[in-house]
Amino acid sequence: MNKIITISREFGSGGRELGHRLSEQLNIAYYDREIVSEISRRTELSEQYVEHITEQKPMPAIPIHVGRTFYMPSNPVFEMQQSVFSEQCRIIEEVVKKSDCVIIGRCADYILQKYAPFRIFVYADMESKIVRCRQKASEKELFTDKEIRKKIISIDENRAAYYNCYTGQKWGDMLNYNLCINTSHTEIGDIASSLAKMLCLTE
């Protein structure tokens, strides 16, 4: 069985960087936006659109009452969201069969349950997340701490809604993961090195 590591993360916690560093130190494949690109290629949807709907709660069709019966009106947006998620599931299952890998987000921990992945959740306090967001921002992105905080909260709420909807589980619940990592005031590189050593010892 291939080594599969899934990483769910709060925005600004450094989870993406941790996954990338971990893949380098373990010399295994890394999948993040590559999955979005592949969904886009297969569905002919733009990568920006796919990225948007893979971190948003699906919008179900609202039943309409007619007489004593209910029927579900056609909802192209909802149907497209379901189609994209199904394609995402197929792609994620395909890549884990090829080689050892790290997969960032996209409900991979749930989708790959039968493969028994090592599931990680990365979080941090708000102060640390704001600092990391500032470090990664371009010189043109001049936001106040209040604006960054608002963005962090909004993105995390969307990630939680998306995950909760498709998995029926609670995003960030420690019982859904093998390891929860607090990256507050800590260098991601140091965490990655220690984690890589631990994972090698568990083989």
C-alpha cells in the first residue's frame, strides 16, 4: 500500500507549505492545485471557477410545492458542483494508486478512507495566521489586520461548510485526524523535519 498523507488546514496556518516541504523531505508526490488543473482539463471549466466551487458549500435545489406534491427544479449550478466533486474523487483515487503522495485539502482524508491515509489537520492562532498572510502577500496587497482577519474567517467558514456538506463530518474535529498540528509561532520547516522523521519511523 502506498504512503498517503492528507493535509487539511486553516487558512494562513502554513498547511500548504508544510505539505510541500514534507513531500520534498520524503521524496514523494505532492498534489494541490494540480488536482484543480486536472478537473479543469477534464471538464473544460476554468481553473478559477473550479477553485472557487471546491471550497464553497454546494447550493442545493429548493423543492417547489405544487398541489400536494413536491418536485425539484433543475439547478445547473448545483448539478455542476456535484459533477466537479465526483471528478475530484476520481482524480484523487487515481493519483494515490500511482505512488506515495501528499494531498492538500479537497476532502481527501474522507474520500480516501478505504486507503487508510495518515490524516493531518493544521491550525494556528489568529495572530500567527495574520503574520503568515502578510509574509506571502505581494507589495500591492495593502490590507489592514482587520481585513486579513475577515478574509481568514470567511475562507475557513467556506472550507468548513464544504467539508461538512460532502463528508457529513465536522471540519477540524480532532477525531477525524491522526494528527493535529498547532503551527502558532513555529517555523514550518522545523515541523516538517520532525514530522518526516516520525513518518519514516512508523513505516
